[in-house]
Amino acid sequence: MSSPDSYWLATGPAWTRPAAALPARAGVCVLGAGVMGATLAYWLTRAGHRPLVIERNTAPAMGSSGRNAGRLIQGGNAQHALAVEKYGHAEALAIYRATLTNRDLVREVAAREGIAATRFPTAKLDLAVEEDEALELKRTAEALRADGIPAEWLDLPGSRAAFGTDLPDTVLGGLYRPDQDSVHSVGYVRGMAEAAARGGAEFACGVTVASVAPAAGGGWLVATDAGQVHAEQVVVALNVWTPHLLPELAEVITPVRGQLVQTAPVDFRIPQWGLDRGLLYGGQTPDGSLLIGGLRNTVPGRDEGIEVPAGSNTPAFAPDLADRLAMALPALLPEAAGVPVVRAWSGVMAFTPDRCPLVGAWPGTEGLWVLAAFNGHGMPYSQVMPEQLAERILGGRGAGIPAAFDPARFH
Ligand SMILES: Cc1cc2nc3c(=O)[nH]c(=O)nc-3n(C[C@H](O)[C@H](O)[C@H](O)COP(=O)(O)OP(=O)(O)OC[C@H]3O[C@@H](n4cnc5c(N)ncnc54)[C@H](O)[C@@H]3O)c2cc1C
């Protein structure tokens, strides 16, 4: 079983805009047209600017943003009770609230820009089969409710009811959170890029950036395979490829392979789900196909530090892992037995040691910014971080960026 394209790339809208010629000068130059770069460009245009976006692929959303599971999971990488222990209550709540703001922004922007059909509502159910995880999830339900965020621990019958299907007896229960979203990843990201382009952003697709260096007299020189641009400000939104331009981050950003398999459509809908602290997870596409991903823990080295060939959007596809994922689905979801797996693909995630992204000024410089390394969890920040970073770039406070995301922490 192998397939080069994700469901989203195979079924998403084509990008038909001709690539912009590279100008000699630009105000803000955004490197990368994944969900982060495209959405940052959008927010810059909302503030009246005409950013230049440079993307190596021929269209936006061909990197990880077009190869993910499309789930906008609220909260940071750690369950809220653990995040409170790790960062303190105020910071953990700031991180969670950022993702709630993101949910509202996604809905508002999708409606305003005519891409509401790329978003669909769902819920999230984190299932536990071990007592210690069940305890973590119960504590998280309490911690969230104490912060006014709807969440509850459901026992096995309650989890089965929320799932709407059977679940094995080994499941102890689950943390249920309503009011979540999924998106058609490519439809959504290209929709954001289209909205940015309508607002005046230029997309130079098919252009690879080789380096960024300070220009004599101020600003930045962006060297590419199609010529050089002198930009007043530069934002590096290159996900796992960020260290190619900022080698200091080579020790900070670890490329991690993620894989997904997709079934044929089923006639029932289930919430987004996670099991074993998210090491196995799933979702559903708009047409009802089930997605299942994860199982990195069954691979030597957990697929961390994986090689991504130069110029490629993804590490090599691992057919054996895809087979294991396909087998895991009916073990959890008896209704999926006999439903054929029709597609599988790989992608790459950028992990940091503390599992927080890098959002903010590149330390010690003027006008160089980073928006990268979302630790397999970029979609729940995909409006709010670009929006807040755009505010900072244009001289505002961008106070919605949690201090835990400051790139200076690794400098
Ligand atoms: C299998 C899988 C499942 C996932 N599931 C989820 C999920 O359900 N929910 C979630 O929130 N997150 C998920 N993620 C993570 C999510 O996809 C990322 O957090 C998000 O896409 C990061 O967006 P980005 O814009 O930073 O990166 P990308 O989309 O990778 O964009 C970076 C862009 O930079 C371009 N680029 C690189 N180098 C250069 C260069 N030198 N010059 C010009 N352009 C360049 C690339 O071509 C690419 O388009 C998943 C990831 C994988 C792999």
C-alpha cells in the first residue's frame, strides 16, 4: 500500500494563480506557503500590506499542511492538567485560550472569505486504556472545567455513546471535549492563500530560498534560485526546513515522520479521537472516510530524527507502518472491520525539546521573525499565531503569543 498524495491533495482545489515574478524589493517577505505562511500573508494584507510569499512548491499546502489529519485540536501539546504543572497555571491557560481564540477566528475568517465549506464541526474524545492515563484525563477534565472550558470524563458506556459506535472493553473511558473543528486541509490553506492574494499578497511559487542575510544599510537579502530580493522584514515559516536558513535551529528542530491511512467512506460519523497519549489517533474526512495515524512507538527511534530528502515534502513512506495502522483500526472500531483502506501517506512534523512552537522575533536581529516548529499540532494555532505575529511585525504588541513560544528560549 503506498500513495504519494494525501486525500486532501487529491481532492483539494487546484492552485491556478500564475507564479509572481520575483521583485527586487519587498516590504515583508514570508518564506513558505504552508498554513502558517499563507495565513500570515492574509493577516498582513488585512492590515493594508502587500507581502511577498516565496514557496518552493508550485502551489501552497504541498508541505505538511496538505498531508496532515486536518484536526484543530484545542489545547497545547500536553493535556491541560499536565500543562499547568509544566508551565504554571497562567501560561497553560494562555496556551489553551490561544487555541480557543483560534477556533473562533477560523470560523469568522472561513465565513468571511467564502471557505466555510472547508470547515466541519466535530468533538474530541481522548481514550484511555491504562489507569494512569485515565487519571491524567480525569484531572484534565476537572482542570478545564475549573477554567470554564467544557470538558468531561466519560466512562466506557458514555464513551461508546459519544463515539456512536462500539469500543473494546479494554477502554476505561475518555476525556470528551465538544465544539471542535476539522478542516479540509488543502481547501482551507489554499482558500487562505487565495484570500491573501485577493488582498494584494504576491505568491512566488516554484522558487527555493537558499539563504537570508542582513543587507548593508538595513533590511534583509533573500537569495533564491530565481534571484535576490531585498526585504525590509523576513518571516521564516519553513516548518522542519527552517534550519536550512537558520542553522542555529538544527539542534532545536527534530524532523519526525507522521503517517496516515484512509479508508473508504463509512455511513457513520465519529469524533476526533486519540489513544495512548495520542500515539494512535484518528479523524474523519468530509466525505466520511476514516483516518488513522500514529504508532510511531512501534518504529525504532520513534521515527524521530528522520531524514527528509532535499527538495522533498515528506520522508520515505513506510509500508509496514501503514499496514499496522490499517490493522489497528478495526481493533478499536469493530464497525470498521471490512471497510477497505484506500490510501496512505507520510508527512513530516517539526518537534522541539519542550514541544512548544517558535513564534516571534529571531533574537538579536531587527526585522527577522520565525513562525515554525508546531510539533505536529499547527492547525489549532493556524489563525491566532499568524494574526498575532502580523501585529508584532507591524509594530504592535501581539500579546496573544504565549511567552513559552518565544524563539529566544533556545538562543
Ligand atoms: C501525518 C501528519 C498528521 C498531522 N495531523 C495534524 C492534525 O491533525 N492537526 C494539526 O494541528 N497538525 C497536524 N499535523 C501537523 C501540521 O501539519 C503542521 O503543524 C502544519 O502543517 C505546519 O504548517 P507550516 O506552515 O509550518 O508547515 P508546511 O505546511 O510544511 O509549510 C512549510 C512550507 O515551506 C516550504 N519550503 C521549505 N523549504 C523552502 C525553501 N528553502 N524555500 C521556499 N519554500 C520552502 C515547503 O515547501 C512548505 O510548503 C500533522 C502532520 C503530519 C505529517
